[in-house]
Amino acid sequence: MKRHTPQENQSHQPEILLAENLHKSYGPRQALAGLSFSLKAGRILGFLGPNGAGKTTAIRILTTLLEPDSGRFVVNGIDSKYPQAIRRRIGVLPENLGFPRQITAVEYLTYFGQLYGRSAKDAKAYGLALLEEVGLEQRARSLVGTYSHGMKQRLGIARALVNAPVVAFLDEPTLGLDPRGQQELLSLIKRIVKERNVGVVLCSHALSEIDAICDDVVILMAGRVIASGTVIDVIKQTRQNAFRVQVPPPSLDKARRVLKALPSILDIALTDETTGWLRLELEDENRKVSTENHQINNKILGALVRAKIPVLSFGADGGRLQDVFLQLTEEEVK
Amino acid sequence: MNVKSRSLDYQDTLSGIAPPAWWLVFKRELSDLWIGGKAFNMILIYAILLGVMVYVYSFNTELSLIPPKEAVYEMLKNAMAFCMFVGLVIGADTLSGERERATLESLLLTPTSRRQIVIGKFLAGISSWPPAFIIVLPFLNVLSQGDEVLGPAILWGALTGTVLVLAYTALGMLVSFWSNSNKVSYFVSLGIFVLLLVPAELPGKSAGAAGQFLQWINPLAAVNHFLSKHLVNYRTLAEFWTWLISPVAFLIITCVLLFLFAGPTLRIEGGRPSKFWAKINRALGLSVILCILFSMTAFPALALQGEPPGGNLQISIDMSYGLVKTGDKVEFNTVVTNAGSSASPPLIVAMNIINLDASGDVVDPEDWSPQRTQYLEALGPGESAELAWIINTILEGDYMVYMVIIPAPESKETTSQPIASPGIHLTSHHTQGSTRKECFLMQLARRWLYY
């Protein structure tokens, strides 16, 4: 059997969600100003943006709860003019999903399965299978009111999958969960994407989550897309011409003197005195000198080692999604 | 079952296998209402209240004198009002409550039509009415004491109650549809309930055309009026069917608004779905405020106007006492005034004479006066009529003379409230040699002392 690389796999995947120039205003306030992106099957797209960026509006439009002022979107070939048909093809875990208290998990999923057109028997069987898939089979007949927050989130994911959707929208799925719960839920999402070949739009404020499990990312700011593409591409889009280096705090002055003597370094900034973090900005002459140039890495490390300064941590500044997000949103604010 | 093996395109092939969505929503809501305890608790409170009412009617010495048909009517009226309240409260929670509990969004994300969701919820909302009506039946039976009013009370109670409960539940759901929070929904719904209930408790018969119209247009007041006429006064349907127009129209309007306008546009957020509805909402809000202001100013006035017939009639006498010789003729005048804003019915003014001495003879007024009863035509607003009276003091003693105005009842089956005048304290005695002039002087002296 021929094995494909992830990149090769992606190129064969169909586009299951396509948003084109979506606009939405609430009175004079523009919530979305031309949102466009696409998602392929089997990929996870991270939806990022500060509060009020338009994420919730975008998700509500894409899940047919709101109508856009202009623009369109297509889900698995179905145009947004047919919201009912789209609802058959999407699954949603809203940010604050409420559950009836006096109902068991299997009854809950059976009810929604029937609303999607299944017979009672089929809906119940499928609900039980979903509960097994999300790890709730032991509590299938417990009242939902007795569930913990993490269990409710799992049940919410099961409910989002009750119609075997093509695209699933998960809005802050790990909100309020402990670190272990977060990890388990992210693993579950990854597994579901892999096994079902479903496309997932994941809204989250936890940039580490997006960084960890998303293939693509869309960063929104004031209703506009300020960056989009694969996570790697978006990180590359931003300026990465600086290093972060951590030395013991007593050695900070010595380290600054040593590094200042190096010809490639434009500026040295003390970012955190108590933990000993320095930010080294490099000269940028046609990007000959950059963080991707390994020679400069060695030069910096070599100079510090020769001066007998312990290097506690070293890496490119801006190489994480968090840095990209902060940089882009800061630029937008300016 | 292999979950993963399912085709992604199965969605389009499943339609028609499951029961209709409104039925599924109805069953789910029914379960929430009754197993969740909300409807059950309300019905329990309702049953207890009915029990207390029947107990009071049966054991309170004054209330136990109420004729069975009136007791049945009162019980039916109160039971219906409570059921409307329950329907309104359930309706008011239906959509805004789900918004607050964040359970509406997942329902709206299904391919179910919005209207079917609303229909299912509405049917569940009215589910408390059939058991509530069944519960009231034995109470009505007890109060009727075998009176033939029971049959019509059950029939018309079921019909009018169903119309009102359906309309009020739809009204509650409409308010809930437009409310973003449950607090607002409850507040507005209960405000409307009180606004419609208060005038229903005011008698509007003599409140003039405006009062009658308000009574007629208020569905609850109109039904109460119809039931009171039909059940208590044995008036026919042909005479009073017009009082059923407003409740039926109210039901049609609320249902059309709910199912044809609001239902299909049900959304995750209440309030303003569009600029058009924003304007409508503003207009509605303004109307509610105006209604509240109107009720605060107009209802007290109407309440005064709406006193029973005769409540606005006054009678004065130009004499408060008389010291006369037995055999003398006493002449005095009375003035009857209609102080109300509407015309009075024809009036009967009757004189009565009471012997104040417990051991004295009982007075036969016919022997004392040739004109014991006088009749007056209807008096217009502010109009007065003067009547002259003569009394022949045929016996010695201490007497009280007073007049009673009796507004003529509308029909053989109706009654009216008589109004009494101030009395004339008349003392008659044998006095040798006294003259009419002396008597008059004594009268003057007594009057002076009195004042």
C-alpha cells in the first residue's frame, strides 16, 4: 500500500467549506468585513481573534443562525441560500451549550437523531455508538444534570456528530476544563477528524491549542482577516528577525556587553529582568541575516559560551502562533 | 455499529423516517414540563386553591348563602383565570427560558423548521389545561348542589376556557419570542395579565359606552360577562354571543402572530430581528406604556363609574324630624338626583314608616299615606326630580319615615340595588289645646337644638 505524506493527502481532499466575502453589520458597527477562507475535509481550521473580532458572528453565519448582509458560503457544495440543507451537513458545539437536566445522555442523542430524520431505534443505536466514541458509554443512562463540565463537553461533541456532519464547528470546546481534560478533549477532536475525515472549525482563545492541533488558521481583527493559511505559513508571514535568550539574571549585564559586540545584532532589549530574558533584534539586510540563518545562531551561542555565561534558553522570537497573533493584532491596533 | 462506515451523504435519505418534528418537540417539552415538575407543581397549587375555595364557600356562613349558580360561576371564573395564568407563565418561559438556559441554539441548529418547533412548544404549553379542567369538575359538582347550571357551566367553561388558555399561552410565547431574558418575558407577561384581569373584575354595566367597550374588548372580561349572564341570569346565547367575539379574535390574532410571523423567524436572540420589527417593537412598547398609564388613570374612574345601578342616584328630604299632633297631616318633599354620567333606568320611589317603639304597633304605611309609591321616568346624567309626599299621623308614637329608590330591573331574571334616603324622625302625640302654630314653634326649637 502506498503511503501518502500529509501534504499529499491534503491536495486530494475536497473543499468542504468555502466562505466568500462575507459581510455583516449591526447598525453602524461592522462585525464582518469581507471574510473569505476555505476548509478541506480532514483538516482543522483554527479561528482566532481578540474579543469582538467577529468570530461569533462568523460562526453564527456559517452555521445558518444569522444571515450575512452580503457574500456567500458553500458547505459540501450546498450554497448558503439553502440553510436547511446546510444544517443537515454541519455539526456544532456552541460555546455555552445548555442541556436539559431531566434527560439521560442516550435520550438526548436519540432526540436529536430523530430531529435529523432518524427512526427512534436507529437514533438510539447511533447515539449509543457516539457515546462510546466520546468515552461516555458508562454514563449513557445517567441524567445529564449529574454530568461534570468535561462530560457535558464530550456529550456536546457527540451531539454535534449526531448527523455525521461534513463540517463541525467547535466553539471554545476546552473552555473551563482542567489541563488533563483539555488534552483529552483535543485528542478526541484529532481522532474524530482522522477517523471521520470531517473538517473542523475550531474557535479558541487558547493559542497553544490552535498551535497544537490546527492545520490551518484564520486570524480575525475587527471583522477583517488579517492572516490566513496553514499554521506554518502564517507564522512565516510575520517578521521573525529576533532571538530570545535567557541567562541567569546576575549575568544579564555581562551578556548584553558580549552580545552588543557582535556585528549582526542591531539592538538588545531586556524583556524580563527577574527571569533574565533578552530580546536580540538582528540586522535585516535583505534578510541575509535572519533567525533562519543558523550561522548567526552559532555566533550568538558561541559568544555567550566563550564568555562563560550559562544559556538557560534560546530560540527565535516570533516563532510561535502566540507571537504571531500578538504581533499582528498589535500592528492592527496601531 | 460501525459509526465511521456511515456515508456522509446519508442526511438526504433519512427524511420521512422519523415522526414529524413538532411531535418530537412536543413530547420533549411535555416531558420537561411534567417530569421537570413545573406544570405539575402549578396544577398542584391550583388544586389546593380550588379546595380552599370550595371549603370557604361551604363553611363560611355568608358565602354559603350564595346561590349555587353564582358559586359555580365564581369557581369557574377563578379556575379559568388561574389556568390562563399557568398558560401565560409556561408560554413566557418557552423561548426566552431556553435562550437563557442555552438549549435553544442546539434546537435551531437542526434542520427542523422553526414553525414546527414553535408548534411543538405551544402544544406542550397548553397541556396543563385539560387536567386543570378535569380537576375543577368535582368542585363544580359540589357547588352546584344539583342545580341545572352544572351542564352549561361545564360546556361553556370548556369552550371559553380553551379559547382563553390557548390565546394566553400564545401571548406568553409571543412575549417570550421578543424577550432576550426570562425576567423581561415574565415581567411583561404578568403585566399584561394584570392589565387584562383588573378591568375584568370591574362591573362595566353603568360605566357608559367607553366602559362597556373596554369590557367587551377585554377577552377575559368579555368571557366573564358572558358566563355571568348565561349561567347566573339564564340569558340566551343569542342575546350575548357578541361577547364571545373578542376572545375568539384575541385567539386568532395571537395564533396568527405566533405561527405565521414570529414562528418562522425564531432566532437565537430575541428582540429585534430586523429594522421593521424594531419599529414594531418600539410601537408595541409605547402602546404597553400608554395602556399602563391609561389603566392607572382611567380604571379608578371607571371603577367609580362602574358602581351598580343606583350607586350614582341620590335622594334628599327637606325635613329631618317632626313633632306633630296625632291626626295632623305632614307634608314634605324629596329630590331624586342622578349624579352619574349615564342615564338611569326608570325609578320607583317607595316610602316606609317604622315604629321605633319595640312594644308599639307595626305600621301599615298604606293607612298613613295615600301615595306610598311613586314612579319616575329615567333620569339623564345630572337630572333631578322632585316628589311631594303626605303623611297622616293616625297613631301616637315615635316613628322613622324614610324613602327608598329602586332602579327598575332590566328583566324578570335580574335585580337591582335599592338606595335609602335619610330618615325623618316623626313623633306624634295627643296634646290638648296645642295649635299647629305651637307645634311649628316646637319644631323650630328642636331643629335649632339639633344643629
